[in-house]
Amino acid sequence: MLNNSAKLLKTPFTHLKDISNLLMHQASGPARASKPVSGVTFTPEPASGGKKFRMQTRNLTVRYGTTIGVEDVTLPIYDKEVLALIGPSGCGKTTYLRALNRMHDLTRIASVTGEVLLDGTDIYGNDINPVNIRRRIGMVFQKPTPFPTMSIYDNVVAGLKLVGIRKKSLLDEVCERALKQAALFEEVKDRLRSPGAGLSGGQQQRLSIARALAVDPEVMLMDEPTSSLDPQSTNRIEELIHTLKEQVTIVIVTHNMQQAARLSDRTAFFYVGHLIETGTTNDIFTKPKETRTEEYISGRFG
Amino acid sequence: MKTMLQRNIRDRFMEGLLVLSTIIVLLPLIIIIAHVIIHGIGALNWDFFTQELGSPSRALQGRPTGLVHTILGTLVVDFMALTIALPVGLGAGIMLSEYPDHKLNPVLRVMNDTLNGMPAILKGLLAFVLIVKPMGTFSGFSGGVALSFVMLPIIARTTESALMSIPWSIREAGLAIGLPRWRVVLSTVMPAARFGLVTGTLIAFARAAGEAAPLLFTSFGNNYLPNHWLGMILGPVDTLPQRLYSLAISPYSHWHNMGWAAAIVLLVFVMLTFATARFFTRQKF
């Protein structure tokens, strides 16, 4: 309690957000004492059209050994929005993204503190199995990653088949649905049994997206999904993200300002491990409050 | 300031040195193969592959004699060793490659390298203490265990490097669709590395198939084919490398010739294994 009052004095906005979260989610689990917020400029956000939180990070810090990847990031992710993470290379946006589905678990030197809430539950909680979390929070990587020995079909249904779902009618249905969602079905429907690695780069990336969609995730994390693709494939994937956001919440890391502007509803700007500014994409691109944000999006650095 | 000509000569000279070292490396191999074939080919006949060795008098009296029991024994002991070493070696290799953060990993790595560098005869001694003494008899099984100690560290290390050659991104992609870690290794990483895994296993197999030392006081040797096939596992059994040694130190010229013939069979066996390994190495996905 003492801790909370101290926080109230120091950072009124963060505390207000905590309260609003409590009201919205009846936050489960014992409340953790979060450490005081350091000198980060945090811009409070206008309510995003009454949308509810799908995820939220509170005072999230990721360290690699003693090096800090991202520090003290408090950021809400609203339901069925596209949130773009932008910032110069090495600013921590990928590090932040990977914390959202516990990908740092594999790196022993990485330590994550703070909270990552998914529907109000901390995904780093003691009784949480990261495998279940990753089924709800999918991820697409910079480079397409088809499983090299599997056919297109097996790639798509891997997330189901490899956990023991064998019912062919169900797998067929999921495969077709996911490929259609990823706008790849028409191109590959006659060669579902041929190797996934035989597709073009753009198709492979859409295959990776289809594979991620097949397990029906609620949130999709995308780490520069178009950076290794040609403009045409990039286009297709952007269209895809546009339609997908009706069904899933999307967090996308991008180096491409135009892409962020085109795709996202909200944008968060990271700089040297800190969240500098966040707001609606329109606000960030037209009237940023921070000079560093303005300098970055106008191409003066980064 | 050197002239162009001088530099060219220097270049050619260095290239010549490389070719020379290559020849020096290949020469012993060629000499061994040629020598073994010249001496042994005469003793390779139908009897060699169908008869058992028996006592020295058989050869002295010109009765049919051969090494069928040795060839069969070699296959039994070697495959027994493979059956023991493969699962354990694969497991250790997976541990080394896929769980680099695990506390046991550094220990395992040092132990594995130590086991690999340990003299083969000590591995025989270990199998002697572990199996032969309690069983009260030399046996094919103890020979298999001794050879598995030879195979194990090689399989572990080749498995590790085969798995490490698969990009880390494949594992992350597997985890990102909610697969447990063991499932990612089993269903995505290992199939991708399958040719490397087969190659490593074959190299370990060929290496162990040529070992005589671990077998001297484990499978021991036998001049006869056992009455029952179980005798090959539970009783003393002949193997090519150890028989080769016994024939070579015997005082009978007929046995010497058979020793050379045994060497041919062993060479062909080992070289075929290596050739198969080479074939798999060249396979792509």
C-alpha cells in the first residue's frame, strides 16, 4: 500500500492506468509491487474509442546479462488493433516484441521483469506454461521459416498435427482456412503436398503466416515481416494484415515509416531501450509531442 | 621489389608443397590397401566365407577352414554396440546442441571429450569389470558394450554438430506456434538434420568396427561357431579385428594368409560404411 501511494505521488498517470486496468480486468493473481518508474517520458494516451485492452505491459524491462534491452515499458495493446513499433536499429523494439510471447525464455542470460498481461493475467506468472501462451500469441519472423522437410500442407497444420490432432477432416479444414486467411490458397491449392521450402520468398512468408494462423492465435506478433521481400509480396502481406485485424490483434515491428503509417492504428516509438512516445498513428505522424519522435519520423536520424 | 616472375615461381612452389602433402597423406592408405590385397586375395575363397576356423591342425592338414564365425560375430557385436550407443549418443548430442543453457551441459561436454580421447583398451577394461566379471564369462554382449563406449562420444559430437547446422530460426518458428521444446527438436530440427545424423552414426560405427583392443578381454574370440545363436551374445565370440590380431601372431603361415584375407574383409566393411556416410553427407534436403 505504501508502495502504491509512493507511486501515486511520483507517477500519477501510470497509477491511473493501473486503476483503470483493475476496473477493467479485475486483475487476477496477487498484485506485484512494481518498481518505481524511472525518468522516462511517458505520454498518456487518449482513450482509444472505448476499445478494451487485449494485452498490456507494465514496467517491462528486459536485460541481457547486464545490458538493458528495453527498460520500463508500460504500453497497452488494444483488442483488434494494429500496433506498430518503430524506432532506429537497436532501440529494443524486437526485444520488446519477443517479450510478449516469452521468446526470451530460451536465452538464459535474458531476464524479464515487470508484467506482461494477456487479458489481465501475467504471462510470466509462476503457474503459466509458455507453450500455452505461444498458442494464443503467435509470431511471424523477419525471414520466412518454413519447416524444411515438410510439405506445404504439413507446414500449415504443424501446430495442430504435432500436438496429436490427427483428424484429417479437421486438419484439411484448418489448412484451407489458414491458407485463405494468408492469401496463399489460390496459388498453392494444387500442390499442397509439395515441399514448403520450394515456394518463393513471398509465398514462404505467407506460408509462415498461415502456419501461425492455423492455431487460431488471439494476438499476432510480426517482426519486420516484409523486410526480406520484394514490393509485390510486401503489398500482399500488407493487404493481409488489413483484413486480419478484424480477427486478431496485431503488433508489428517495422523499419518502414510508410508501412507503419499505412497499416497501424497506433504507433509506439522506441529509442535506446525506452518507449518515448505512443499514440494513434495519425497523431504520431502528424503532431508528435516529442522532438526525437519528430526527428525520427521525418528521417533526420535512425 | 620482386618481379612478377619471381612471384609466380613462389606461387607455384607453394602449390607444389600442398600437392606433396596431399600425396604424403594418401600414400599410407594406398600402401595399406595394396599390401593387404596382394597378400590376402589368395586366401579369399568359398571356404573362407562358409567354414569355421577350428584348431590349427585343420589348416595344417589342409582341411577346409574359414572365418564365417568371425564375420557373423563381427556383425552381431557391432550392431549390438550400435543399438546401445545410438539412443544414448543421440540423447547426449541433443542435450549438447538444444539445451546449451542447461547446468549439466558443460560437464557433459568435458566428459564426452574425455571418453572420446580415452584409450580404447581402457574401454575394454571397463566392460570387463562391468559385464565380464559379474557374468563370469567372456561374451559378445560385453564386446558390444565395450564398442558402444567407442561409438558413444562420436555419435554425441556428430549429432551435436548436425543439429547445430540447422538455423535457430526453425526452432523459434516451432516454439512460436505453441509446440513444446522436445517436439520442436524431434519433428522439425531432427528431420532437417537427418543426413548429418546418419553420417555421424556411420562414421562412429566404422570407427568402432575397426577396434580390436576393447574386444580382447570382452568378446575374447572363439575358433568355432557357437551351437546356438544366443551363444554369440552370451558366450565368447570372434570378431574380425581381434581375429586378425590372433592370426597375425600365430606361428602358422596358412593362418597368416587368412589374417590378410580377414584384413581385406574388414577393410571393405569399413570402407563401405564410410562410402555410405559420404553418400549421405552429399544429400541435401
